Amino acid sequence: MRTVPGEAPISSSTGDILSPLGPQDPRETAGYHLHARIGEGGMGTVYLSHTRGGQPVALKVIRREYGQDPDFRRRFEQEVQAARRVQGYHIVPVVDHDTTGELPWLASAFIAGIPLHDALVAFGPLPLPAVFQLVGCAARALTSIHAAGVIHRDLKPSNILLGSQGPYVIDFGIARAADATHLTQSGGLIGTPQYMSPEHALGEPVTPATDVFSLGLIAAVAATGRHPYGDGGAITIAAQIANTAQRPPKLDGYDERLRPLLERCLTAEPTDRIGTEELAALCQESAGRGIGDFTGWLPQPLTAEIARREHSARTPPQPTAPQMPAAPPLAPPAGPATIAPTPPAAPPHNPAEQGTTQGVPQAAPTPPPTGFGPPAQGQVPAPGYGYPPPATDTYHLTPQPPAPAPAAPKKSRRGLKAALVALALVLVAGSGAAAAVYVLDKKDDSNSTAKDSGKDGDKAVSTPSPSPTESATDSGAGSDGEDGGGDGTTPSGSPTIPENAQYKALFEGKAFTLRTPTGSDYTYVDFDEPEADTKAQMADPLRDMNVDNSHWYFETTVGKSSGSTPQECAEGTGTNALPSTLDSGYFGDQAEIDKGTRLCTVTKSGNLALYEITALTPGDYSWEVPTVQGRLTLWEISD
């Protein structure tokens, strides 16, 4: 039995892509009729369904232990909304979702391909030209994902599908939704340690470069079946990755044509890694053919297996057990006109460089198998979606010489963190979790809850998950059209202001800074204290606002005020309200939010808050929201 680094060992037989529904499986979710089981992952079970227009979808029903956690639901809503904005080539789009029912779920286009993990198990390493095509296309997919302000965070062989029309990246960004739940604890991480970057393994901030590191590891494994950090278990490999700055991976055993790619991807410092666009260009040059030319791009046995899966997906197996009651219906599935996003008019690269497919956008896939129904007018039908088996922290490799023992750790913060990572992983080894989860309790003062000390000073405000109030199946268009990426909703959590209200100043002009996260994914904000909780432990009734690297999320109605008096502020909350979600496009010169902008809201505690912006400092990436400095005033409202 072959095994693949960082993935659960499975039988080398290819098996069937679909399984009959069992007695524990629902037959319907939110109006979607479920036809067969595709697989089960760390966050839920995936089923085959169809839209009313006949488009096949893979519908993932989230596990109950996650679905019952309010923090998970908020984060899940945020991450899925972000994922639905991602459009591009070699991406399996998220087409529908809901977080308001008994169990959250999301639906993606269905691709009857084979996960890279399964392909390596059943057929062995890929030819080097195919590896360059796979990595180049995945790099282009990451370019689109990152452009939407999303970081994948869990890129691994089971999250890349091989299809007749090329590779596809799946499950981008969704793993972060679990980070804030009680299941991972404060400061915890969820993911596959063998494919994490050093900064991710150390619990440090992640950037798009994190996904590049993971893709470099995938390239090495796809080409040889060997992991650059050796053949140890999850504990050993994760600790070695965390220690990359002191002991880089040995790459001399890899093909000399592949080594430049690995060297550019697997650097300890994120800023030293190759960018996704440059990586795609490097693969284009190294592949020896257009990376968008998929005629015979895979070995014949693998091509035949993909064709077999596409054929078998046309006739799902019948249930073999008595039918269970259907899940309570929620909202009906979105019509076909909103299911599959129309691909861009032109690919994000030069189609003239695609070998034998010059001038043809590589994202135009072949139609789905007969019987799935016609595609919606003006849409490109999506291929199927093969879901990988659950991954565990089991980690096996083909035999190779044992790696040398790690060097004695230097007296550095990263060296200490690497040791803590290894210790934390020991504590959870053998837990059987679908994705290895470990906790690194950071002691940085910067990560402690920032409470008001009675002095004026900047408050570090990182960021949280939103608390959406609209139907989760809404398209997410902003209230002011398609501008800026807001979700078009105004939170309903703000108390109303009584007529003839009186205002008493509780504090005035207090310096307050809203920064993007440094070491955590979210910060919860309470304007009444004021407080910025970088550990995401603030109770929901106190949260007025959340911030992450790419968005602001309002949990109360926030409007723009024309002046600094409480009366003008109160008027702004009711007559000039902003969308509940703001991306980076809302900030900057002549944008909605700039220096001098006054934001007002009635907090969840019933006070009136005025935040006057005095400065904006742009982030390192165009999709990042800026660090915003301002002065906060709070009034008590009475009749």
C-alpha cells in the first residue's frame, strides 16, 4: 500500500468516486436533494446534488460540533462570503451556502476528478512536465485567491484535483473558520502540519507567501513521493519546518530542473519567496509546453481513471439503507443564473503562451457528462468535484536515508517556538482528528487583551468574524451596487435612539487605533471600554466591530456623520449607513473612508460612539485594509 506524505494512507485501488447514502445520511438539505456521498473531511460530509438548472454541486454539511459553535458560524459565514468572491482559472467555485439552519453547509461546483493525493497513492509520482503544469496552474489559482483577500492556509495534495481540463484548487480559505472555536482553543491552529509554512507552524501572521511555501512542498512530493523535510511523523516534520531558518531542507536529491523552483518557494522568510505570477511564469518556461495545454498532460493510466470517474458520476448509486428524515428545509437553492460565476473575459495571463491552445482561455472546461442538464445561459458549465478522503496526522514516505538530527537550537524566539510546536504536537498525536490541530500559547504582550488604562493611547485592534444578518444564500452584492465588495447588509444589532434623546459625554477624543492582526486572525472590538481583544475571547454581546487583514465587519449599524456633535452623529447612523462588511476598496484618498471621516454607531451597550479618523497607513498588499488611527468619543444616551 502506497502512502503520501502528510495524508491518510488508503488502498491503492482507485475505487468509486461516489458511495450510496447510508442510514445516517440526510436525503435533503435546504431544498437540495442529495443523491450520493462523495466523501468525508475534517469539517464535514460531502454529498452530490444538483441545482434546479441541472448543474451538479458538491454540498458539504458541516460537522455538528462545529455547527453548534456560534463563533464558528460567524467565521464560516465570513470565509464563505470571501470565497464566493474568488473567480479565476483552476478554481472550484463556491456557489451557495447557508449558516442559519441547524447545520451550516456550502455548495461548490462538482468535478469528477481525482485528488492529487489519491493519484500519487494509486499511480505514483507524476512526470516532471506534469508537475510543472500542476504547480503553474495552482500558482495562477492562488493569484486569483489572493487577489480576493483570501489565503488558502491548508494547501495540500488532497486539496488539488486532477481533471481532464487541468488541476483545480479546492477548499481555499475555509479552514480558518475553525480557528476561533472552542475546539481549537485560543491561539490554536488547524491544518496539516506537514504542508504548513514555518510562520504558520510557529503561530505567526500568515500572508499569501504561506501558500507558496505549501505549493513548493506539494511540488516536491508530486515529483518524487518524498517530502523535503524527511520521512518522519507529523511531530517531527512540523518541528523541522518551524526550524527552517536554522536548518533549511536538503534539496540535493531532487531533479536539477526542479530545484530552482523548490529553492524559491521553500525559504524561511516569507518575503524571500517567489510570487505566484512569477512562479507560474517559471513553470511555463520549465514545462516544455504550454501549461494550459491539457492534451495528454497526465500519464495514460491516470487519464483513464479520470475518464472512468467522469462516467461513473453520471449515474449516482442508489441508497442501500432505509431513508432517514430529511433535514429541515431552509432556503431553496439559488437559481442557475447565480450558481456558477462566469469566468473572466480573458485569463490572468497571456493566452498566446499556452502552447497548442494559443488564444483559448484555459478555464473553458468541457461540458459536464450527459444527464446533468444544460448550463445556464451565458455560463461555462463547471466540471465535477471529487472530494478527498479525510486527512489525518499520519505521515508516511517512501524509504529514504534518515534525516540528520536537528542542530542544537539557537537562542532565538523562532527556535524556542519551534520547540514549543513539537511539544504541542506531542500532546495531540494520535487524536485521530481529520486535520492535525495543535495549540501554541503565545506569551507576547502584543497579543494580550488591550484594555483602557485611563490614559489616552493607541489600542491595537486586530480582527474578528462578522455576525451576518442577511440570508446566507444572498449573492453578497453591496447596498450601493457592486462597489467595494461590501455585503450590502446593515446589522440589526444597534439599539434605536429615542426622540428628544439627551447625551452625556463618557469620554472624548480618546486615541484609538485599528490595526490589522499581528499574530492572530481576528480582533474583537468594544467601543464602550474601549477594548481590542486580540485573543478573540470577548463575549458576543460586547462586540461592536471586528477587523481582519482584508475586511472590517460591523456588528452594529455604522454610518457617516457630517459633524462632531452627538446630534449629527446620531443622524448619521440612521441616514448614511455603511454596508456591514468593508474591504480595502473602501479606504484611501477620495474613497468612502479617508482622513477626516467620522464614523458613528449606537453600541450594543446602548451608547453613542463617534470615531473620527486622523490617519490611514496602507498595508503591504493591495487587498489589505489599512491601519487606521483616530479619536473616539462616547456619549451615554438617555430620554
